[in-house]
Amino acid sequence: MDGDSALASVRTAHAGDRQFVTALARGLDILHAFRPGESHLTNREIAARTLLPRPTVSRLTHTLTVLGYLVHDPAAEQYRLGAGVLALGYVTLANMGIRQVARPYLQEIADLTRAACALGDHHNLDMIYVENCRGKDAPFTLGLDVGSRIPLPNTAMGRAYIAGLDGVERAALFKQLAKHHGKDWPRLLKQLEMSLAAFARDGFVVSAAEWMPEINAIGVPIILQESGTVMALNCGGAASLLSPDMMRKKIGPKLVAAARQIEIALRHK
């Protein structure tokens, strides 16, 4: 299954939940279909990505256009995200005090490693960047920024988030991931189990060229005590700069220390 079908997986997982409003979920899936760097999508393209029937997509895009979350180009029969989405995103980020607390720690490690450090939050089967810092002399970064999505199972940030969950939450997430990844799940599960064992030993997780070739990354969870929310920090960059040995011996301890300091700072805000 591809990345976009993760949306259908989440909807299906809640099919028996009488409190779950499927129409609302479908509308939000329409907005989620847009990717960074894409300005416009047709109803046909949205239907393919959300696995929704085209008549349903047409009604939803019309409704979202009326509400200001989409803008319609009649000549091209395409849609783009509207100011309503931007307003929601701005309010969300503005209210996330953890971004301001985390940024100095992220920037310090990014400059030290000549790589990039980010803070991520979980959404469906992805992690979303909510803060990102690039090192001053970083020769190469992935170009990810606030709002970028990365997968859970094979990225350091995703694995760190999973490591921070309790057993019940992790089992529920694994059930969704198994359905989404199908035949590939046994391989991914084995990698995750190895990461969880490493986390229990070291306090951090590593992804070495497992998500993208020549990119290594390391991650740690952040657990917000008052709400129990789990987020994650990562540091990633060119494998030539971030060797597995360097990540484990030098970067890992610094990232763990930063996570603990952020947690303590937030408890006193």
C-alpha cells in the first residue's frame, strides 16, 4: 500500500466506532492529499490519493471551497489549499510552546553536527515536523521543513515516537501499521523490535540509510508529563558526517540530554 492509502487504513480502523464521523474524516483526508511543492490537484487526483469515490470527492471539495479551505480554479478544474488551512496551521503552531523551548537545543546540536535537528508530532501513520533547525555549515540536508511528513516505521523520529508509547498504545499502532504495510510488515516489525531493544539499552534509536540512501538519523522521544503526549526529536544528515558510531557515542547522549531538559522546562512553564 502506498503512503496515501494510509488515510483509508485509518478510516477503516474506526469503521465500527459509532462516535467516529466518517464524513468529517473524509473531508480532512481531502486536505491531507496535498503535498509540499504541489500547488493544484484535480478531483481525479484527490480521489486516487484518498481512495474515495469521485462523486464523494466532488461534494467534499465543493464544501471545502465554500468554507475557504480550498480555492477552485474553474478554468483548469483544479483546487489548491486556501487561507483557512493556513489559519488553522498558524494557530496550532503558535500555541505549541514546546517549539520555542526546543529550538535552542535543536539549533545547538544541528550546528555541532553540521546536520539538521527537528521536533515532530504524530498524525495517523506519519510524523509531522513542527520545528526544524539546520546547522550553520551543513553541506547537505533533506530539505524537510515545518509541515513535512515522514513515515513511522523506518525513520529515527518515527521509531523514537513508538519507543515513547506505552504497551497498549504501541500495540494499537502496530495493528494499524500491519494492515497498512501488508506483506512488508514482518520485515518492518523486526526492525522496530531491534530499535526498541536499542532504546531500552541506550535511550535513543537509530536509522542508518533505512529510509533514504546516504542519510543517517538518530531520535529520542519527548513525553509531556501533564498531557502524556509523546513527541520526538531527531538529528539527521549525510551518512558521511553522521556515522553510526558517531551517532551512538556523541550525538545520542546529547539528544537524550536535550529531551530531558525540554521536558523539565515545560513542567515549569
